[in-house]
Amino acid sequence: ESIAPKIGCVPQTLNEWVRKQEIDTGLRDGVTSEERDRIKALEREVKELRRANEILKLASAFFAQAELDRKLKS
């Protein structure tokens, strides 16, 4: 706690930095920064893919309906 003010932060922040460093170096169990970043990237990718899938489903339904309408008019 005495070091934190000397480097311009609160003790909780310094403790969090130490904890993250211990996890990243394998001294403590937990999700490393690299793993956390990978998880975030994968979650973003899943979100984008779900959005793309929804667009494709809507487009497919639209074109299927247009094809049915075209066949009925013929």
C-alpha cells in the first residue's frame, strides 16, 4: 500500500496489476490477458457471424417468396 501513491495510483489498482502479472506468468490460476483477448475476439466474431446469418436467412426468405410470386404469376 505504501508503494501505490509513489507511482500515482491507488492500492487496489496496484494489487490488480500484480494479480494480472501473476496470472500471466503462471504464478496464479486464472485467465491470462492473452486468453482474455482471444475470448473477446472470438465473441466479437460470433456476434458478427450471427448477424450475417440473420441477414442471409432474411434474404433467403425474401428471394424464396419472390420466386413463389413469380411462379404464381406465370
